[in-house]
Amino acid sequence: MTDLERYILEEWREDYQAGRLPRREFLRRVAVFSGGTALAATVLAQLGIVFTPGELAEAAAAPSPAEPAAPGGTVPPTDPAITVRNVSFPSGTVTVLGYLALPRTGTPAPGVVVVHENRGLVEHIKDVARRLAKAGYVALAPDLASAEGGTERYTDPAQVTAILGRTPPDQLVAMLNAAVRHLQGLPEVRRDRIGAIGFCFGGGMVWRLITQNPDVRAAAPFYGPSPDLDAVPRIRAAVLAIYGERDERINAGIPALRERLQRANVVHEIVIYPNADHAFFNDTGQRYNAEAARDAWSRVLVWFERYLKAGG
């Protein structure tokens, strides 16, 4: 089991134990993620979950629950200040699908890679890209499930999460590096002003990206797992790291990460929001915290203004 797979499974376990995820749906997701009940039984045992074979089999056979209708978003695709389009670009043998949002300014602007959560490239992440475009950035949200057809191919979000879990981490980072190159090749983008933002799983992927790509000047990972601490000295981006106070599983890694960032002289700020939980920024989720989300977004815009638009 890779660290990313464990991260995803532990997040589901946390949601189940907190009452946000019904037991049958938790077991069903683990079965989908594991590729069947046999491996799911092993995974559940590793997670410390007691179950019966019959219960697991029944859950695995259950249909995916209907997804609730997503809110309309903050910035609609028809907003006259922006333009949006679907794009694709190569990453090795993979054709990466993506969603591009651009301001209608007519002048080159900084570019930002937007990295989705473990549910894939959903409407919420597209809305984040549009919000950035409205603020004057060219935002590209790559679909990291592209190697198996992309998020829209699947009606069951657990299938998308399973794809992300089994995709080698190096391949995921390669797709993000390809997204950076794609932005840099657009005439609408200032190729020397590239940033990145990501949430949950995507926050962890942003940390990995900036340890490997010195072209990223500014980054805003939201409550993602910490990177390899030995790789921290390679970071050249100015990092605004956002966390929620109640997110104990992720926050356990903050002290060591902070110490390593300081020792490596990486420009950074770590913000922990009181009474906020994991995924507090997602306004389509159960843990949305409007006050913390508004403040975090304001901080991101100030950070990107300083280190992307103004240059730092």
C-alpha cells in the first residue's frame, strides 16, 4: 500500500468513525478501492475495522448512492469577465484532460495549476479555477484520472478515487509537471509566473510538485499530507499552507514540516483555522466552514498577488 492509498483510506475511515459516512457506504468504497472483497477484507483488517464476510459482500454489491446536486458555484462559466474551455495535453503516453479558465484582459497573466481532491475533477474544482480567472489568473485544473478516461467517465466517485490511489505517485506528479508546461506554452500566460493550489489529496500533490519543479513560484496547499521532508530544501516556491484545527490526522505532521521549512529557508506561512475541519474549503461538502473558507481565499489572493503578480 502506497502512502497515498493509505491517506485516502484513512480519510474514509475518519469520515465513517465521525458519522459522516454510513457504514455500508464505507465498506462499499473500500471494496471498490481494493478491487473486490478479498483484498478489501485485508485492507479493513489493516484499518482496524471489524466486519463479517456477509456484511462486506452485501455492501460490495450495493449500488453507488445518488450524488446530491452540486450548488451553482461562485463564478458561473458564463461570467463575462472570463472564458473557459476544455483542454488536453501530453504527459508521456497519457493524454491529460483539463479545464482551463482565463480572464478576458487581453494581456498575459500569471498561471495557476489547480489540483483536485480525491474525487477527481468535479464541478467544485472547476469553480475554483473560474474564481482564479475572475481574480486575474489563467487557471488550469488537470484531471489526474486521465490515464483511465478521466473523471466524467465514471458515475461512481469511489471508482475515480480508486484510480487515483493506484496511479503511481510519480505519474501523478508528471501530469502536474505537464500542466505547468502547458500553462507556460500559452500566449495568455506569463511563463515565469506559475503557481499551484490544491485541496486534500490535491494539497499533498502540490507539496510533491513544488519539491520537484522549481518553476512554481507560489503555492497554496490546503490540508494535504506533508511531502518527503528530505525533499523540502528543493522547494523554490513561496508556500502558504492552510489547515483546519480539527484535522488532527493531517496536523500531526505540521511541527516537523514547519521545522524543515524554517531550516531550509523556504518562504512560507502556515495558517491553522480554529474550529475548522479537514476539507473546510469545499462548499459542496459536509465540513464546509464559510468563515474560514472566506478568510483562506482572501489570504490566497494576497499571497498570489505578492509572489505571482508582483513577483515577490
